[in-house]
Amino acid sequence: MKQIGITGGIGSGKTTVANFFKEFGIPVYIADEEAKKLMHRSPIKEELLELFGEKAYDSDNKLNRTYIASQVFNNKALLDKLNAIVHPRVAQDYKAWVEKQHSAYVLYEAAILFETGKHKQFDYNILVTAPKQERISRLLQRDDTTEEEIKARMENQWSDQQKEKFADWIVENVDLARTKEEVTQLHTIISNL
């Protein structure tokens, strides 16, 4: 079974593209969603409380993503510590997930695939792109955030130009009909590899 990485900058629409692959019955592991689940379980939860303090979880015992984001996206050392706690657990969870799948290929969707070097473990990698201002507009509509916070988060990710040299395929996600057409073509290509 082939393993395909799919990535793109924040707001590029990588999850939208991954969902188009799901329509073909392709299993998709969304690393960010799985990480959120894992961050509510031991031992990760205890480690996050130690790193960030009681504000890491709200009064309902849910992960306080806004607080954690405000702490790490302007503090590289703290972001590295967070990643050192979460990423190895996500990798273990993904490996167990792959063993349960039965398809020609699977997708692993993550925002910082190339930045972490994780792309090397996949057979192929897809980069989803969109113009920066389009991405900012999407995020302002989707998230309870400011343009300054979005730009700060973008600064912690590589630019599309840096990522392109590691990508086997690039999907420009501006027009959804065209994006879906590109995914259909890619599905055919990958299925026949």
C-alpha cells in the first residue's frame, strides 16, 4: 500500500483536497485532528499541563488551543517542546492506523510535513497551494482570529516556494471545480503507480 503525504500552508485547503480523495474511498489521516484527540489523553495531557500550566485546558477540561497557540507561535523554543511531545505520539498512532487500512494508497495530511522532514517517509507528496491573501481571507472567515495572528502562524511555516522542491505534485486550490478535477487526475495516477 502506497503512503502519500499531503500538505500546504495554513488556509491552503489541504483538508478540502484530502476530502476530495475520501470521495474515492481513500483513507485519510488528518494529523492535526488526531493530535487534538491525543492531547486529551495521558500521558500527553500531563506533559502539556507541565509545559503550559493550568491554562492549557479550559474549565470543561478541553484543550485551550487559543492559549497554546498564543504561547507557541511567537516562541520557537516552546513550539519545539510542544512538537517534541505531540509529534512522536502522532507518528505511533498513524503507524497503527495504516495497519488497519485496505486500499491502494492512504493519505497523511499535515501542515508541516516538509519542515519536519516527515515527507521522507512517504512514497509521494502532494502540496496544496493558494495565494497568500486568499489563504488569509479563508482563515478570517473560518477562525476566530486576527490577520496579525494568521501572519504570525504563517511565519512558522515554509513558503510554498520552499515546499515545491519536495513535492511530487502541486494542486493549486483556488477554484473548487478545477481542484476537484486535479484530484480526480491524481487519484488515477496514484492508483496506477
